[in-house]
Amino acid sequence: MKYSTRLDTTSRIITSLLIGVCLVLLTVSVFTGREGAVASIVPALILVVIVTVTWSVKPLAYELTADALIIIRPLSRKRVLLADIAEVFPLAADELKGSIRSFGSGGLFGYLGYFASQQQGAYEMWCTDRTSMVMIILKNKKKLVISPVERNEFVLALQQVIQ
């Protein structure tokens, strides 16, 4: 079964602003003379690369199959075997308060990558909406946070198949 994703308001604002900055910088580089082109095209290209890479790993949906949880992304899929999952439960946004991003995106197309907090420790996050987060704890103690729109249905379905 597939579970959809959606960007929360903060992610929509951050994503829109960064894409807008990219477009402005690219436009300025096209309409300036040779002297100003390098000064505006280099930052624009760097931002375009960051936006493209981040877009390529953002979750589009989460799918539960007979043997795995699959995080569907634009260019790849991340697969977590159901046999490796120890526990799953809904997670409130304040339970990740004070988190530090060690590598990833803190709002551009969602909250993606590696984070750590005093309360939760280290965790991997493939989340687009902080109001519908789910914590998945693997048997090897690694933690994964995702955000299906249908959070309660997802948690119940996953709990049933891992028991």
C-alpha cells in the first residue's frame, strides 16, 4: 500500500524562496555584461546543484510491500526490510526539538538526511511534514523518521506486519 507525502508550510516557504533566488541569480547573470556574469552565475549554479540533489532524494511516497518499507524518491528508492524493524510509533514535533542537522536538508523539499538530538540521539530523516512524523526503530538500534500523510493508518499497518 502507498502512503502519500506533503510539504509542510515551512518547507514550502524555504523551497520556494531558494528556487526563486536561483531564478533571480540566473536571470541577472544572463542580463549583465561579461563582468557581472561570473559573479552571479557561480552562486546560481551552486544553488541549482543543491536544489537538484535535494529534490532527487525527497520522498514522494512511502510504500509497504510484503517484505519492505520503500521510500519512493524521484531518482531512487530506499528500502527497509520489515524483518529489520523493531518498533514504530507516531512522533510529535517537539520530540525532535533542538535537533542538529549533521548532513542534509533542514527545509528544502523537506527534512532530509542525518540529524541528532539529546532526546532521540542520532537518526535518519526522510520527512516532508513535521506534523505527521513517524519514528521507526530498527533492530540494529538505528532510527528513521518519515512523514506519511496518513500517519495513523500507516503506523497501524506497519505495526501489524512487524509483529
